[in-house]
Amino acid sequence: MSIKCGIVGLPNVGKSTLFNSLSNAKAESANYPFCTIEANLGVVPVPDPRMEELARLVNPKRIVPAVVNIVDIAGLVKGASKGEGRGNAFLNDIRECEALIHVLRCFEDPNVVHVENSVDPVRDKEIIDLELVLKDLEWVQRRLDKTRSMTKGGNKEALRQVAVLEKIVAEMEEGVCFRALDLTDAEKELVADLGLLTGKPVLYVCNVDEASVVDGNAHVERVKAAIKDEKAELLVICAAFEAELTEIEEYDDRQEFLEAVGLKEPSLNILIRTAYRLLNLETYFTAGEKELRAWTISKGTRAPQAAGVIHTDFERGFIRAEVIKYADYLKYKTEAAVKEAGKMGVEGKEYVVEDGDVMHFRFNV
């Protein structure tokens, strides 16, 4: 499953510093390399301590973590919805992402110029929100005009869609993002295919100075108040500190550097895990001497579809899944011991895979 998250924000808020820090992030005990695909696109491993624990037990020749594709999208400017700056190219970059990491400048520094000449993260958020809402409104209005023409024959489905679209237009004309609208699940389903920019899950990253990385600051509190009605996540991070951290080679030295500012682990780890969770994703593992691999699935995925993530033949010819719970693997140490203890489950097509399951699939094609 290929997942893409876009880093967005105004120019000079710390997007590229954050992206570059992700590109250099170091894992504790395994070589999980960041892979640069293009100048602004990379593949970042999802930090998962369970991989390290399983690796100690299985001792595989190869370790393959789950990954998230991160895109450093160029800074947006006012008028992007009308083609200013990179305009439509910027908005198309966002459209291709499943989730957004919205970086907001929450630090004062006279040496770092702000495009709006002052530090105000809520205003910055509203600038980007407005550009995205305006583009969404354009798309929704087109759909509304088209759907209205379909109601003349009394098409009930079209009539329901028109009612929802009119509701959305009225709210968006007031500058409200789609994710903040009070819609029922049925109403959302009627317009799900629109793929609206302001409907994408968002993680707000408040980029602060080093002194504010643990407790935040007044700017962060304003952002929290501004997003309280949105279904969004918020993370406080000091991108400059994370950039320094990635330059330290030794694990013990990095831990000492973290502890000096009151952190237990790099904020980048939390960022990637939060983005993963934001997309309603889970991980299951396949473990053997040749390879330990993490596989990404959506919550609620059944066993055949989980097998299909490995190969379509696995899903097509699915017979059963042999499942070991992660906690049982840690307790009994080996697959043989788990079997002997009667803790290996044999599951059929209706089994819903749980986060952390260690699985073998039996199939026939």
C-alpha cells in the first residue's frame, strides 16, 4: 500500500528543514534508509519498536519496515487558487496526497524573514485554508451545476446530491473547510468521489524554538484554539533541533541530546507515526530467517485482503491465515514455542487483521 503525505505551508516556515531532517533520520539498530526519489519526494520508514523486538527473536537477514512517502510541496502564496506562484501545480501536488502535514511557524527570529512580515500561525493557516477552500468551491460548484441538470426528471439520487452540495457551497463561501463541516456519514458518501483538498486528513506541525519544544508557547495555544472544531492532529516540533539531532552519529549521544531538552525520542518518529494513524492505517508482520517485513493495511482489513497486499495471488487463492499475536511472540520467543503453547490461531476469510499480528498465509492458485 503506497501512502503519500504532503508537507505544506507558507514559504520560510520550516517545511524544507523538516523534510531534510526526515531524509537524514537515523534508526537505532537497523539500517532503514530514507530513499530520495525526486528532489522533493522521499520514502521514510515508519519507526516501530516492535520491529526491533521481533528482529532480536527472528534474527532475519533482511528487515523491511513500513514506509510513508513524504512530498516537500513548494510554499503556497496568496492567489494560488487563481494560478499565482506555482498555482495549479501546487494544488495538484496536494490533490495527489492522502494526507497533509501543515507546517506553521510558531517561533520568533528576526533573522528568518516571514513572507507576511510578522509571525502569526493562525493567519498563515487561514491563508492556505482559503486558497484550498476556493479551489474546492470551484469543483463543488461545477458538480452542483451538473447535478442540478440531472434533477429535471425527478432523479432522487441527484436531488439528494444537490441538497448536500448546496449545503457545502453555503459553508465554503464562508471559508469553512470540508473537514470542519457537520455532515452525516451518508452525506459524505454522496460526495466522496470529489476528493476535496480540504477534506484530506491534516497534521498541524507547530514549528517552535528549542525552548518551547516540550510545553509549547502562546503561538501553539492559538493554533490549538483555531483547530478545535477540525478533525485534525497537532504536533509541536523544533525542526532546527531535529536537523541538528540527525547529524549526531552515535545512538547514545543522540539520546543524551534529546534528554537535554526534555524529549524521550525524536519528534520526527512521532510525526511519522501520527501521520500513519491519521490515515487509519495498521501494520501486520511476516517474520522468517530470510526477512522480517511490516505490511501496511487499513483498519478493519480482512485476512484475504491483507494477504493481497503481499501479492494478488495470495488473496485470489487464499485458504487460511496462521496468526500469532505480537505479545505471544514476545512471550514464547519462537514460532515453535507459540505453536506448542496453542497460541497460533488458524483464521479464515472473515478474520479481521489486528495491528501487530505476525502472519503466515496459506494459498493455492
